[in-house]
Amino acid sequence: MDEVRLYEMYLREAIDEQRFSLLNKNENYKKLKDKFHKILEKYPNLELILEKDRKLILDETECKMLQELAAIYMDILDIEEKEIFLLGGKEMYFYLKDTGIIKEE
């Protein structure tokens, strides 16, 4: 059971490192994250809905911004998922190499 927890901790750490790395190497990702946070700063009711799970009545502009936030979030996730997929492939290659399944010639 302890092995699983250690693995999960490593996995979380590796994913967080990928996200942090994206901020430095992917300009589109950085712009999306900045845009997301600027909208939340400008429309505090949206942050309350997302973080506090509160029921609020939004005006038309806030509704449009909530839709924009959802679209930005999906774009952010798309970029993150692609990077995490590539990280998994790289880690699998090194694992197979370390176990001798893949041999260098």
C-alpha cells in the first residue's frame, strides 16, 4: 500500500512540474492562464461561484465571461493533457530501458 502512495506522490509532483514548465516554455499556455486569472480578478462573482460553490445571480456580462472562462479552461486542459501524455511516454521509455526490455545497440 505504501508503494502506491509513493507512486501517486511522484505522479502528482511530475504533473505539477509539467504545468510549471509549460508556463516558461509555452507562450500560448501562459497567455491563456493570464487571461483566465484576469477575468476572475475583474469579475469576483465568478471566482465565488468556482471556489466557494455559492449560488449567485449573474448579469449578462458575467454569464458571457463564465462561458469564456469555461472555454479558456478547456484550452488549458488540452495543452496540459498533451504534455502529460508525452511525459508518460518518455517515462515509460526510460522504465522499459531500465528494466532491460529496450536494449541499446
